[in-house]
Amino acid sequence: MAEAKTQAFTRLEHELTNAQKELKLKDEECEKLSKVRYQMEQEVEDLTASLFEEANKMVQDANIKRIHTEKLLEEANQKIEILQAEVVALKQLVLTSTPNSPNKHLHPQIDVQKKEKSISIKPFWKTHRRSTSHHEFTKESRQIAEAQQEQAKIKCKEIDTVCLEEFQNWRLKPEMNHSTPFFCRIFNEDIKPCLNFQNRKLATRLQECVEGNCLTIEPIPGDNSYPRKCSLTESNKLCNYKIRLDDDQEWHSISQLCRNRIAAVCDFYTYIRYIQQGLVKSEDKDAFYEIARLRRQMGLAKLGFT
């Protein structure tokens, strides 16, 4: 019995030692896991703090951009109101000028004739000489008035009701999509013929850049009194301008005729973009008259009258 008790005690003592070793290993593993958990918690806290800081920074930047955009929008609206007021004033100048009572701002030569008469009658009187800025203002007013008169001539003519209806439908959802009847008509009748040049490859890229608003036109500095090869017409002409397509580094020399045709199409696209951005507050007919004027300008540029 004593020997059996000794063996049982020894076996139990051995099992106890093994259990203590296993428990020690478990404690070490738990300690390692605790350290890993603490480290992960610290990383999560740091990541959360950095995310909140980045989010706050983004919100602040967005608020600053919003305030700046609102300020620019307000300034743009003020400029538009000023320009609209100037247009109304110029229209009044045109409307109030009649053969019996002509407006002096639109017909400065009448005032000059009166002055010449007064000088011939009383040669010793001193007359007031107008400043150069006044002459510039008179010339500018006359040019604007002539443009308004040309636009008024377009309004007096009969318009195509089908085109007007296409424009009204397009204005409900203004997109520069060739699938729409309005834009398809203008593209085939005006834009495409105006940008049709001898160099087909360059003309195709030019058309894409004009639509994407990524075209640069600059005058060529220096002496341009000798002919050079026009990149679009592929003929020797006086090339006073150069164009660059998109982000290309290469410049292409073009003639005055090509420049006028490109500028006419760009003016049309600029007005279309204004309509898309909601900057044109005019009625449908007034906006259609302006588009008709721009189409007429493209036709004249294509024929070389501008």
C-alpha cells in the first residue's frame, strides 16, 4: 500500500508540474495577446483621430471654397446686371435716335458739322476741344450701336418656326449632343462647313478641341509680312496667328481667314456654354435671335467677309 501511495503521489506531482508549466505558457500567451490588443487599440485611436482631423480639414476647405464660389457668383451676377443695364441703355440710345432728332452719341459728325458752322460764322470764338477719351467712347458706342442695329435687322426678318421649336426643346435640357435635332442642324449646316479645311486630320482634331474648349490661339510675334504655309489650308498665305491643340507642344501657323472661322465657331460654343451654365436669362426668342446672329457670323466667316 505504501508503495502504491508513493507511485500515485509521484504521478500526481508530475501531472501538477506539467499543469503548472502549461498554465505558465497560457499566461505568457495571454500577456502577448493583451499587448497586441493594446497596440491595436492605440493604432485604432490614432487612426480615428487622424480621420477626424482630415474630415474637419476637408469640411473647412469645402466651406472656404463654397464661400469663394458664392463670392465669385455674386460678382458675376453683378457684372451681368451691369452689362444688361448697359445694353438697355444702348438700346434706348438707338431707339431715341431719329432723323429729326438724332442722338449725338450715335452721330457725332452732326455735332462736328455744327461746330464747323459756328466757327465759320464767328471765327474768333474759342471752341471746346473734346478729349481723346471722349472720341474713343463715341467710337465704341457707335460700334456697339451698329452691332445692335444689325441684330435688330435679324429680328425684323421672318424666322424659321421649326428651328425655334427645336431650340426651345433643346433649352429644356441643354446638351452639346449631336443627336439632338437643334445641335445636329447647326453642326451640319454651320459648324462643320466652317471648320472644313484642306488638312482633314488637323481639321478633325481642331473640331474636337473647339468642342472640348481646349484650343489656344495667339498672334505670331515679330515680322509676319512674308507668306508661309498655312497648316489648315496647306497653302502659302500671310499667317499672323498660331494655334495649339489641347496639351500639344506643337504650334500650327494659320492665316487670318482660318482664325476668323475658328473664332466664329468658338463664339457660338461660348454662348451655348453660357446657356448651359444658366448665365443667359433672356427669353427663348431673344436667345434664338442671338444664336441666329452667331450662325450668320459663321457663314460670313466661312465666305471670308469678316
